[in-house]
Amino acid sequence: MLEDVPYDQLLCTLCSRPLGENVDDQPYWPSGPMCGDCYQAREMDNDIWMAELNADEEAGDDSEL
């Protein structure tokens, strides 16, 4: 389906910007095409979430002693 659409005509499913302007563009992302900016923001959110999760786990270890 997406394979039939030219890469430069794909739009980001999150912000509607056209793909092809950023090396981080994700044309075949499982939830639909994603521009590089949205992809980078998603990855940053994941990094922050993991850091908070790790901090919570470390705090939990200290409180058990």
C-alpha cells in the first residue's frame, strides 16, 4: 500500500509535513509515515521515560534498605 506512494509524496501521520526533508524520516513506520522531527521527539520521550523509570527503580531499592 505505502510502497505504491512515491516517497516524496508521503505525509507524516502526526504533523502532516511531507517526508523527504530529514534523514530520520520513517516512511514505513508501523503506525504510518513519520517525519524525522516527530521521530526524534518520540525517541526523546522514550529516553526520558526510561530515565525516569530507572530513577524510580533505584529510589525503590534505596527505600527498601
